[in-house]
Amino acid sequence: MIFLTALPLFWMMISASRGGHWGAWMPSSISAFEGTCVSIPCRFDFPDELRPAVVHGVWYFNSPYPKNYPPVVFKSRTQVVHESFQGRSRLLGALGLRNCTLLLSNLSPELGGKYYFRGDLGGYNQYTFSEHSVLDIINTPNIMVPPEVVAGTEVEVSCMVPDNCPEMHPELSWLGHEGLGEPAVLGRLREDEGTWVQVSLLHFVPTREANGYRLGCQASFPNTTLQFEGYASLDVKYPPVIVEMNSSVEAIEGSHVSLLCGADSNPPPLLTWMRDGTVLREAVTESLFLELDEVTPAEDGVYACLAENAYGQDNRTVGLSVMYAPWKPTVNGTVVAVEGETVSILCSTQSNPDPILTIFKEKQILATVIYESELQLELPAVMPEDDGEYWCVAENQYGQRATAFNLSVEFAPVILLESHCAAARDTVQCLCVVKANPEPSVAFELPSRNVTVNETEREFVYSERSGLLLTSILTLRGQAQAPPRVICSSHNLYGTKSLELPFQGAHRLMWAKIGPVGAVVAFAILIAVVCYITQTRRKKNVTESASFPAGDDPPVLFSSDFRISGVPEKYESRELSTLE
């Protein structure tokens, strides 16, 4: 701290020492500009009882002991001095008044060092004082900046130069202070040890832009060419500001992504990359990269960069959008419905960008949306024709995925008009084609015979289901000239339907109606029927010739000698009642 001293400390020390003791005072250190002069203030004392007639003194350089032959700076007895000090040194004080002040002129760097004074009162009354003054020859002003300069907080910077030359005094001016503030010159001030300084103050409020700014101070001496300049760089502390960061980033799934965050602050900030509160990477640095290898949709989202130091913090975010093909669509909704009900089916997926969603059946588009992740299919009143396989397809520029689903429409049986009976020779085949869901039961009724045959009786009925169609074939053997009435009856949990089957010409066989498997089975049945008829006729011929008299009627199996094809030989003699 710099302050004025009304009563210099060394005068107090000298006054206190007056009592007959050897003692001296001088500043422990003193400085001056090269090429100027310096006055080293000095006071000494000795015992009062000595009462010397004349008081002499000697100034030595860098050593207090004469036996070491140190350079003599000044000697009052002979005026003989070392060549380095010739014409440069003289005594300003009166030794008789115990004032040993020394003036050194035309200072050069080699004169910097320690200066000792030796009192010479004559005879053995000589004393070299241990107190000494260190002279520092300088060529730059001293700019004093506070240890901490914070942006936004007023600061005081001082320029201080020594003013210990009585023959020339420095004048101070600031260099590069424009925009910082106006200087205030305090003038010449005395320091604690009695030396003098010139001081100029500069008050200003620094900004972050002032960090690293070189502020200068110039000391000039009027009527001379001597000018000395000193500079200090401002170390302005300020909180971080994020100055560099990616804008929104789009990346294809599986690619590499590099996110950059750069901040300006003093001291350097702690940079932290975070996502959803999780720290991904951090370091004390001015810029920090976050590397993401083979990005996945799970890494899509908002990333935050936090910059902080002891003076504050800043944060910014960046969005990462991972582009990817649609996921396999999922279907949620009714997949089983009763005829007439309203069906709502939701197809959804996930992709980036949002896909085109399409629902179609048998290559017919039923519903579609563009750039949506969900598609609702509404069927207000389903019909049997709506039953079947549907596809939901999602696609964008990165790929396509599809999901198949089935809609099952349940309804009461419907006997199609193509159901009929046909006769060929003595064989009758009755075809009953039923459309129903769930699968119905089918039975053939012969009212005139009081007989009902259902599909479980495999000897008489062959059935095959294809989709919603159930095809049942009843094969009868007997006299085709008098075919019986045949009624097809079908039943499931939604109802019962009956239809008397019309007869068509003998040429209308039904191979095309029953499919390849049914054709093979029907063909096998036909061969069996032919073989059966042949064998039966042979037996009848043998029996009629061997067992029955001529003119008797053969026994009757049915009243019209009518047989159901496929009956094993052991059932040939059964009465109609045995089949009821």
C-alpha cells in the first residue's frame, strides 16, 4: 500500500537513538531509472562522549569491510573514489549533523548493488554500519494489477515509478487505455522507508474482450530524451460462453456422428456432454468432441453441452435425428368378428422420417396415410367377403417392412346354388357346397327313406374344406331311374340352413368342384363302386340260378333296390331301419 508519512520513520529512529550509541539508518532498498540520479537518504549516530572536532565518512560498494578493499564510492577525507564512481558521486548531507545522504548521478546498470556507510571520527573511532541500502537500476515502470480481475467488476491498476532523483522528476502517462477509463495522477508519494514514488491510477470495468489486453505506462523526464515504458497483460476472469456447437444433426442408422462443443472462458471451462441427465464425456478444455459410432435409433434425441468454471456456466443443446427404415408394423385390433359388426384395426410402426403406411387385401388398397406412424382401418359392417389375409406395409426412403394379418368373419352357413345331385347309370352323387365360418356341420337327409347321413360317416360322405367353403359329396348306388329326394342341411353356432338339392343331367359330374384331392378320392370311390356292382351282379346271377325257382322275385334290400355306394359287403343285407 502507498501512503504519505507525515513524520518519516527514520527520523523517529534517529531521535530515539540519540543517547550515545553507534547506529545508522538508510532504506533497505531503493530504485532509480537508468541514466537518472538517485539520492540515498542516510542518518547515523555515535556516542555523545566522543565529541569529535571533525566527522568524516566513507561509502563502500558491495562490501562493508575495508580490508577487502571494496570500491570506494565517496570518501570525505581524500575525495579519492573508484573509477566507476568518478564524477558520479557526492555527499548531500552534512556529516557533522550526522547526515550521510549520498547522491549518485548518470546511473548505469553496473552501479546496481549494496551500499555501506563507514563513520570516521578520527583515531580508533571508526565504525562500519551493518545497515546498507540495495540500489536497483531499472528501465521499465512498474504496473501493478490486482491479483484477480473479474469481468464486470471495477478494478484499479496503478503505475508506479521511483522519484528519488532531486534533479529530475518523472511524468507518467498511460498507453493503450482508450476505452478503459481516464487515469488519475496521485503525484509524488513517500513510501514507508522514506523513498519517493510517482503514482498514476487507472479505474475501469473490464469486459471479457479485455482479457489479454496489453496496458502500458510511460515515464518520461522533461527536458531530456529519457523515456521508459512498461506493459502488463490483463488476465480477466470471466464465465464460459459456448461459442461453437453443431446445429441440428441428421444421421443414417449405423453411421458415425461427431458432436462438437467449444466454449470461451477464463480460466478454461469444464466441458460436459450429457443426455437425459447422464454424463457421456467431460474434460477441462476449450473444445470437446462427442463421438458416436454406428448410431442407432435409441441414440436419437437431445444432447446438452454444459460449460462451467468458478465464475459461472453456460449450456446449449443440439438435436440428433437418426434416420432409419420402418420397423416391422404391429397390428392391434379386432381380427375375429361376426358378420355385420364394425371392425377397427390399427397398424403402427416406428421410423424416421415417418413412413407411408398402406393396408391392402389381394393387391387392393384399402387405406393409406403419408408420413404418419399409425393407420386405422374401419370396416363398418363386415361381410364374409371381408374375411381373408391383409397386409400392412410401411416404407420410407430407407427401406420397407410389412406385416400380414388375418381377419376372420364369422357368419351362419350359406348353401350355394351350385349345390345339386347328378345321376350317372345307377350311381347318384349329391354335392353340397356350404360357405360358413366357423366350419359348419353338414348332413344329407333322405326324407323318403327316413335316413340322415352326416360327414362323420366317411363310408358315404366325403368332405373337403377350402377357405370358407366346405364341399361335401354324398355318393348313392341304386336305380338311377327313381332317385330319392336329398336335402342338404348345414349348421354352426350362428344358425342352420337347409336346401333340397336339385337333380341335373347325368353328364354333369362334379370333379371340378371338389379339387384334386377330392377328385382322386372320388375316382377311387367310382372304381370301387364299379367293382362292387360287377361283383354283386355276378353273385345275383349265381344265386338266382342256384337257389331260387324260376319266376320268383329276388329279395329286396330297399323297397326300390336302392343302395348307398361304399357300403361294405357285410352290410349288404341290412334293412333301411339299420341305417336310420
